[in-house]
Amino acid sequence: MKIWGVETSKCIADITAHVDGANCVRFSPDGRYLATAGTHKDQTVKLWDAQTFKCLVTFQGYVSNLSFSGDGKYIAASGYEDNTVRIWELQTSKKCLAPLHGHHGEVYIVSFSSDGKHVASSGKDKRVKIWDVQTLKCLTTIEGLIMSFSRDGKSIASVEKNEKKVKIWDAQTSIVLATLEGHQKDVISLNFSADGKYIASGSNDRTVKIWEVETAKCLATLEGHTRAVECLSYSLDGKFVASGDEGGIAKI
């Protein structure tokens, strides 16, 4: 696994994280930690010091997706064969809290609210669930396969399987606030900006669209990918969007 400097575009570290590569990599919001998840062959999650790149702790289990809480106190993981979401406390014990049961199928995506009080999950059962981290109880369930949680925890965006439309929901009331229409093929990736005002969507139509959440208007359509856009990420200042396609090409 290689770590790159954004300003220099040079590799600053090259570490062997897992025996068969990593299928998910996440930095904590404060930049202190790096979390990596191995493949089915490896079946571990590792927490690293992001300055020295030394492994601090290893958790067992196959994981497909990871998410840090905004305060860096917790990390959530999905992908377990028992269809659960796991949350680890990182500040003291570094132990797993009780597994979150409720999905009827593998969980694909997890996403924390920035205050760390809630975590959203979605999976094979085409349901998005919002959980209270303190009580470990499910607060609400909405429809969707792909999802993104706004950092303030107030809104959640979701897309159903083979669907071109994106729905924005009120995370507290489960009411649909807006429907975003414009992609020619199904949407397969979503990401809110840090301030929650905008959302980026990636599609099998090989485009990225930038939407204003309040008005549900498409502000820009970004072209250039030759394959489906599978992943998206906003910079914290909202000035840049990174996109990656199924052909292994990343664009900023």
C-alpha cells in the first residue's frame, strides 16, 4: 500500500498492510490514524499511526467498508458474514462494542455523522439504517442500496438498485426532502460536501454530477471518465471532488 503526498504527488510511504492487498483505506478526520481492511484471504482490519505508519492494533474479521467518527473516537465497519455493523472504540480500550443487528443480508456501506452520535449503514437488503452509537439501537430505516450521510447528521442521500434518481431524506423524520434527476444510467456512488450544501453523484453513464441540496438543482456535470464512476470524495474545504472509475482511473 502506498501513501502519497497531495502537494508533491510523491510516494511518502510504502507499507505491507495485508497479505493480499487492502480493499478499503480511511484516514481519521484529524489525520492521526489510518485504517485499512484486508480481503477475504486476510480478514483483518488494522489501525495505523498516520505519522510513523506503525500498526497500533489489529481487529479480526472481513470488512468491506470503514468510517471514522468526526471526533476520531470510533470506527465503524461493515462486511461481516453475520450481516452486522461493528463499532470499535479507539481512545481507550480499542474494543468492539456490541454488534448492530437488523440488516437481512451483507452490509456494504457505513457512514458516521460528524458529531459521532449516529452511524448509517446500507446493504444487500436495500435498506438504510441509522443507529444511535450510545444505545446501539436503530432509530430509523429508509429505502436504498447506495447512501451518503451528511456530516451534520441531518440528511441522508440514497439510491435504490438500478436507479437513476437520488433521494435526499430527513434523517430524523424519514421524509423525502428532494429527488435529484438527471443521470442517464443508474447512480452507483454518492458523497456529501462537508457543509452538507452539495452532493456529488457518480453513475454508470460515466459522469459526475454536482447538486445543490436545497434547490435540488444540478450545478455541473463533470465528464472525462471512460468507465462507470464507482467512488467519490469531497475535500474538507469543498473546493475539490475526487472520483474513481472501475477502470482504476482517479480524477480530481
